[in-house]
Amino acid sequence: MNIRALLAFTILLLAIGSRANATTYTMPENSNDSVITQYPDHMPITRAEQDETLLDVARRFLLGQTEIVRLNQDVDRWLVRKGEIVRLSNRRILPDSPHNGITLNISEYRMYYYPPAKKGETPRQVMSYAHGVGRQDWKTPLGKTKIARKIMNPAWHPPESIRREHAANGDPLPAIVPPGPHNPLGSRALHLALPGEYRIHGTDIDKINGIGMQITHGCVRMYPEDVEELYDMVSVGTPVYIVKQPIKIGWLDNVLYVEAHPDLEGEETTLDQRFAVALRLIQKANNNQELPDFDQAALNKALKEQSGDPVAIYERLPPLEEVAESMPAQAPAPASPSALKPVRKPSPDGYYHGN
């Protein structure tokens, strides 16, 4: 697959009235690749059939609020006009974490769940869900933990600190919030083996637009149908990795991608700092070898826009045996190529020509 082909995505129009099954991806064939794609060679979009908001579109396609806003930076968050086109997510780079259990990358407000594979096999699928995370003053903790217990239709016992906060804001809470549509835990709760009451849980109808935002008291909040699906699949003891990776680098079919997300509230990095982080990750992705001559302009653009959409910055020649397999049987084996080559720079018309 060459870079020009990567840019020449077919537009895939998804019906505005349908709900996309946007959570399940097939793992790359090459175990060293880490970019997952839902619609190969397509750029998924939807078209508004009536005036609505980006939050309405996010809810319909199970995307987070920050995610859909960053993908559509030229679209009014609060008014998507009838007929206006909205971009949807397609590719994602898997976080740098073990491919088992659950990984929560709080920088992108997204969870990755790897269903258990058969013994001796690597995971064949990964499921990704949008979620909300802790506010600046109630940060979601990082590190490895596990699912400690599961509760269906939980009651909520607000900690005294949260009750004081609500009382100060003129919104007093009862000692116990019973199960129901206004329970902040929603219909499912998966407790984490961490000090304090940290959970992966659903949401109440009053805060459903907070999915994909930094809005909770440290817990991980999911859409109702997503948490119900996850609840049924995971068992007590499932490992959970909570990471903060605003910049991710990954390979797919010999093309290197970068994916950048905005800083969390209360954190601020400069473009130079993000570039330095990206350089370290690129070198790591290249087996800690000398940095390739990648497309620095594309990298800078991705780090500046922080759209969360993976951007191709480099293409390497495939291994010799892979080239040989793709050639006709009567053709002679090619000469040994150099290991790497840079992404070709586009001409003024925006396309790639020649070599």
C-alpha cells in the first residue's frame, strides 16, 4: 500500500438515522503493527438530515464529545445544519500497553478491550469504547489494576467529599442514590482494585453528553449500551491498564502513523515539547535505530491540530520476502532494497507523482 493510495480514501456515507457498530476492530495481520481500521480504504462521514448538534451525532455513533469535535474543527458544535457533512472516526493507533484485558487511555477518552484469545494465540479482535474521565481536581489514577467486583443496578453512596462539594454548589445529595435513570453510576459498575471508590460505570440520563470529556470524580463513565456490553464480557480479575498517552505512533502495512490528542485540563505542552515526545516514540517504533527521513511537515501539522486522526508520516520498503511473494512466479527476485524510505512529499496540486 503506497501513500497515494492511503490518501485516496473512498468516502463512505453512513446513514444518519442508523447506529454504527463502531467498537469492534480486527487486529492487524502483522503482530508488530498497531493501527486498527474499521472501514479499510474509506473515510466515513455522515450527513445531517435535520439541524442538530455534534453531540447528537456523537451519541448516535457512540463517539465521545471531544473526539467528534476535534475531528470536525470547522463545524459548529452546537448547530450542525441540515445537509452538513460530519466526519466520523475510522483508524486508531493502539495504546502502548499489553494487548490483554482493558486499557484506558485517558488522553483520548477511549478504552480498548482485548477479548481473551485461545491458548497460545494472540488477540484477534479489539473493542474500543468512548468514556469520560476525572476532572483536573479529581484525576483518574494511572497504573495497572484489575476488575475487583461487578455490580448490576448499583446504588450510589456519595463520599462525604462529594456531598460537601454538591452542598456548596446548592445541589445537596442524599446519603444513598438508589438505582434508576438519575443514578450517576448507571445500570452497571465494575469496581477497580484501587484505593478509593474507582469504577468503570454507566451514566445517568442527565450527564450522557459528558462521555468523552474530563468530567467525573475520577471514575470512568461509559454510554449505557457500551457498559452493559462490557459488563457481560469481562470477568473479575481482568487486568486494567490506565495510561496517559496523548501522542501515539504505530505501523500498518509498512506505513508509520502518528496520532495526537489535546492535553488534559490543567496540563499544557508546547509544540516543541510534543515534537520531542513524538521523536522519541518514532525512534522506539524504529527499533531504536537511527531516525528515518520522515515527513516532518505532516508530523508538525498532526501535533498542532491534535485531531486524534492518525496521519501517515513515513513509508518503508517491505521486507525482501514480502516483495518476492507479491511478484509473479516467473519474475526474478528483486535486488536487496534499502530498509526504509521517506514519505514522498506532495506536489503543489496535493498529489504524489512518480517516485
